[in-house]
Amino acid sequence: MRSTRYPRHALLSLALICALSACGEKPAGNAAPADAPAAAPAVTDAARLPSGWQHVVGEDVPAMKNLSPVLPVTVTSDDGARVTVTDTDRIIAGGDDVIAVIESLGMGAQVYAAPLRSATEAGRKAPKQFLFNRTTGVEGVLSLEGSLFLGNSLRRHTDLSNKLRGAGQAAVVIDDLQPAPDKVRKVAAALGVAEAGEALAMHVQAQLDAAAKVAAAQSRTPRVIHLSATGAGGAPTVAGADSASGKLITLAGGLNIGTEAGVANYSALSNEGVVAAAPEVILVTEHDLELFGGEAGLWRAYPTLKQTPAGAANRVWVMPDVQLKAASVGSGAGALALANALAALPRP
């Protein structure tokens, strides 16, 4: 096992995020159904990775603490609505991308309700867990008794947010398809700390630019496949062109297999397709590796992976979810770590 960590890319003098305190037990009345998947355990420890696998982690994820929010604040939600936020003490968050930004602002303890199987610490510690999907009803969200709903999908959360506003609940949607720096700015603005959000966003953009510069200096484009444990009715999937990871792989100097194969978002790819794609690097996130059931589960999900150049070389790289799978505050650090790792690959 190799653990690869890269030097800090210090561009701003930002304080490290404070440790988050436990948020208490999850009330049964507002939890997901008993047969719903349990929240994931702590993310994979690099020391426990299989022999030969590599932990690719960007260490310089920008963060702040001890901020003084200015509320009330009025912002424009990505669904076009003007929303006045007066209270951020009990945030109902739509996804890990939003939660990661909240954590980076030192407000992780204010995440009051989060999706099941969250990959973020604040999401796992949220007092209430909820199954957020396209059919989530307004009554269920209102029953969580939050003070602010921060959705992360125009597709899933626009109608819900309109209904929540009609019931008197502040609701802001942050489009998950937009660039990470813009998302950071918008989440911070909704929490009344726009200036801090601008500083974080500038840091992330500088890291993305640095990653692109590393990639541009390379003479080859390694073939990369990002595998997810979910995305097609619970079946294993491959990240496509419109996914956050697909865009990050391209920025970092890799050829994303899902983009080449024409898959949308996260979609299934046949075992034959995996072999034909001939990836040189297999990417999986820490949380998805847990969901796969570790090394054996990953090979079982895609048996033909071992017939590819990456499989034959046992070249599996594991990255934090919020540095690969979500466009968020960790995207810049993740892109820079991945770009350096790709640049260091041995020549074929």
C-alpha cells in the first residue's frame, strides 16, 4: 500500500476547521424507514488499503472558523427565487457537496438533517437523517423542523423548495452542476458569510488552475475509470461526462472512460465495455469502497476489471468523496492531488 499526499498549496492564510462535536441521537420519529441503508462508517483509513493500492488525497482543503454571520440575508436561489434567510441554526442539507462547504465555514454543527449514507462528518453526525430523492414530500421535510433548507439539485429540489417557501420555510437551491467555486460562494452567501465564501472560492479556483497547469505540462493522457457503488438503481456505475468526477479527471489530465463511452451522469457499463475501455487507473472514493464491501466487493462488482491494464497493475486509487465525487470546497485540492498522481505514472 502506498499513501500519496502532496505539499500544501498555501495561497491564503486560512485557519483549520475546528473539530465538530457530536450532535446527539437520531429521533426515530423522523428517521428513514427501518429497512433503509444505514449511514456509512468512518471513511476508509489509508493504512487499511489493500497492498499496492494508492491513497490520493489533497491535503490543503481551505477552511475557516469563528466567523460572525450577518443575518438576515437575502439571496437568489438557483431556481430564481429571492429568499431571505433569518436563521441557520438547523440546516437541512440536500447533499454532501453543500455540507462540505458548511463544514469548511466552521458551521458543521449547524447541519441538523442530512441524507442517509452521507460521506461527510457533519452529515453523519446530523441529529436527523432523511432519504432525499425526487419524490421527497414537503410534509416530510417540514416535520424535520429545520430553520433553512439548502437543496443541491434543481431537478430534485426546485418543486420541493417552492412548496417549502409556501409553507413559510426558507429554502435555497444550489445547483450541483455548477463549478465548485461558484457553489462555495452561494452556500456561504446563504449562511451570511459571503466574504469568507469568496476567500474560499478563490483558493479553490487557484488550486484548479494549478492542477490544469500540471496537466498541460504532460505529454500523455492516461485513461481513467471512476467506479461508483451507486447510481443505476443501486447497481455499480461509471462516472460520465456530466459528473463532477468526470470533469475533474479531465481537468487533471486524464481521459475519463465514462466520457469516452458516452454514459450520462453515473451509468452502468458492461463488463465487455470495461475491458474494451482499457483503463490505466481505477478510481474509487472512500465511501464507495465501503459500500462495495472493500477490495473483494470492488472486483466482484466488475469482474473484468482485472483484465484491464489498471487491474493487471493493481492500480486502484482511493480518494475522499468530497475531493472527487462532489463539486465542492475540496475539488481544488483533489484535482491537484490527482493531477500530480497522473503526472507521476510510469510510461507504458
